[in-house]
Amino acid sequence: MKAISDSGLLRQCSFIDGQWLAGDDRFSVDNPANGVPLALVEGAGAELAERAVEAADRAQKLWAKVPAAERSATLMAWHDLMLAHIDDLARLLTLEQGKPLAEAKGEIAYGASYVKWYAEEAVRIYGDTLPGPSSDKRVLVIKQPVGVVGAITPWNFPNAMLVRKAAPALAAGCAFVGKPAAETPLSALAVAELAQRAGLPDGLLNVVVGTDAPGIGRVLTQHPLIRKFSFTGSTATGKILLAQCAEGVKRTSMELGGNAPFIVFDDADLDAAVQGLMVAKFRNAGQTCVCSNRIFVHRAVYDAFAAKVVEAVAQLTVGDGLDAATQIGPLVGPAAVAKVAELVEQSLAQGAQAQVVGNAPVQGYFYPPTVLSGVSNAMAVARNEIFGPVLPLIPFEDEQEVIAQANDSEFGLAAYFYSRDIGRVFRVSEALEYGMVAINDGILSNAAAPFGGIKASGHGREGSKYGLDDYLDIKYLCLGGL
Ligand code: ADP
């Protein structure tokens, strides 16, 4: 592939125990901007996944004994290599996933920031000494790596979703076996190549690519050597994988779907709210689990806000992510385009109106940015996670009513609201049943913060000091006879 300068970053088979192993599951990775094949991958199945788990188990036993400062230094070397190769990694990402190049660079930097964060946290895995129940006893608490971690990641952030799990796992002293989505395996394989160059011992980071997701998934959720399973993807798939984990009582972290409310109160700074909304809605063409899905606007400011939103959306440039002018790339594939189109058609039939429909190229998997007005919380676009560049506007009358509507969802991942009233800021933040709430801001995810949801959006946290706990077991030592 001419598009990248370091051809060693383009890997087309699985990375297992420090070796590049081809299986017989041949599949093509296509560019969603034009449908053109980019690479032929020699993918793996359940058998190679088992080999990866066994290698991870051997490597983990040694890694757990490596001093934390050494684990930290290896992670920092991995981080530095990611940034040194940011241009190539971003181009690979745009080619296989479609997002604009500037966003792809942002994702590489974002993924790397988790590696740096956990390189720094690796040396701060503290225990505790607690008062005992009697004078001859002491209670000591130590934290130990859970062991071998299995992970499955989606196509919308092919770099960051894998790295955001692997970094805390490795920092904690675990070994990692990850399966990226078959639509976007190249970004994950490229970071595995960089981990090896950074000096990470063989077997600690394995990337199994293949189209037999259920077969590989069963190994990563049910192999006796797997101690913990971490998933990012749809709630439907998450439920299947959680059930599989239940059999072996595996620890789990689940980052599942969302249906984020974005509330604009009548005291909001409308221009700031429009700006925040454009990012929260259209990043990655609307294909993120924290994308604002239902935009509730107070009736007193509804017309003014809608006019500003329509003006901003009409100016968006849709196209190939490699073009410098592009702000919105293609959706991941034809099924994604069909699903978004169906939700819009259903909502129009239910009484919504299309306020503006932007332009989009005819070739490739594009959907034009669309603003829908007169939407209600009961319509198809409000009940489902849209995962596309469609912005539904829902009017509301008062605070209690909008909180009830915002919480009326099976999901509980991210919520956003704009208000300048300090009392309201606290009331609404506390009342929203979501794992993350952005107040007067359109971007909430960063390495310093705990990312994760409640309800059908899952459990566990990624990022921050809390993210490390997902990969550590607490052990209590009862010291008696003093
Ligand atoms: P989407 O519908 O957006 O592709 P999924 O949750 O289906 O979201 O996919 C997220 C990840 O889960 C991908 O890596 C995919 O290959 C994987 N996956 C999908 N179905 C299964 C399954 N039954 N078992 C294991 N992994 C699966």
C-alpha cells in the first residue's frame, strides 16, 4: 500500500505469541469511501485464538513479576512509537474506517494518551492496611493482576477501543488477547507491530483477526485460562457475550450502546450549544456510542436554536476522509446506510419533518447530514441508536418533563446539557441516569476520566484511576496470632 511510508505497519494476519500467523480465513478489507478493496487478510479462527490464550497465559505469569517501573517504561516506549507513526496510523485508519484524516489523527493521539496514562498509573497500584477486628489481627489488602484478558472491539474506533483496553491490562500485569472487528483489522495489527518494536515480551499482546466472530468470541469468553473479558460494541452482542461469560463466572467490562440526550435549556448560551452539538452529533459521521441521539430544546428557544443548527449543518462537507476539506466521511458499510435511512423514513411517516438534507457523494457508503424537526421521544429515531449523521430536534416545556424524557431509555451511557443556571446544573446532573454527563461541553472522553455506562449501556470503566481496577483483583490477607 503506497499510502503509508512504513510498510511494516501494514500487517495482514494475526499476531500471536510474537509471531505473525496466517490462518485460512481469507477476507478483504474495503475502503468505505469507494468500496475498493485495500488489503486481503489471512484471518484466524477459534484454533489460533486458543493458541493466543495459551501463549498469553505463559507470558502473563512472567509479566506479573516484572517490576512496575519496567512495565511502565515498556508502555511509554509503545506510546512514543504510536506518536512517531501517527501519520501512517491515521492514514490506515481513514482508509479502512472512513473518518476524516484529522479525526483519525485525533483518535491515534487519544489512544496513545491512554497508554501514557496507564504507563504512569502502573507504578501506583497501592494496597491498604485496615484496622483488624481484634488486637491480635491485622487486615492487609493487596491488588493483583486478574490474569489473561480477552477483548472484542468494534469498527468505529479501530485503534482507540483496542488500545484503551490493552494499556490498563498490560499496566496491571495482565496479558491480552484482542479481536478487532473484521471491517477494520489493520489499525489493531499496526499497533501490535509497534508493541513488538517497543520491546513488549512475546505473548502479552495478541491480536486475532478473523470473520468467525462467534467462534473466536467463544474462546475469548469461555476458555478456562481467560479470567476477564472486556467488550465494546452493541448491546445485542454484549448480551450474548455476557451470557457466555456467565458459564465460567468470568469478570466482565461491557461498553455497550447509548441513546444520548442533549438538552438545551432556555438559559443556555445558544451559540456554544450549537458548537457543542455539532461535535457531539457529527464526530465519526455520528457513529459513536456517545453521539447525541435525541436533542431536546426548550420551546422558548426552539426556533432560534433550530435555525442556527440548520445553518451549521448546511455548511458541512461530506466526502472521502483523505480529502482535506472533508468534515464527514462515509458510514462503515451499505447495511449501516440502509439502517439510518430506515429510521429516518419511519420517523417521517410518524410525523417528523426534514428541515435540511445536506449533500453526499453518490458512490461509497454515504448518508447526507439531516436535521429532523417536530420529533417526539416515541419516534423511531429517538427510540433507537441512530449511528449516523441525523439530528432529531424534540421540543420540551420544563425541567422535570425533560429529565423524565431523557431518562426514558434502556440506555445510560452519555448525556449532555447546556445551562448557565448553577442550581439547574446540579439538579439536572444528579437526576440524569447516565454514567457520564457533559455540562456545557460537546466532548467528554479523555484518559483522565472514567468512561462507561449504566443500565443497558453496560458496566466497568475505561480511563482514569478507576480504569485500572477493572484489571485488578483485590486480595485480603488476614494476619493473625500477633
Ligand atoms: P456492530 O453491529 O456495530 O458491528 P457488534 O456488537 O455486532 O456491533 O460488533 C462489535 C464487535 O463484536 C465486532 O468485533 C464483531 O465482530 C463482534 N461480534 C459480533 N457478534 C459477535 C458474536 N456473536 N460473538 C463474538 N463477537 C461478536
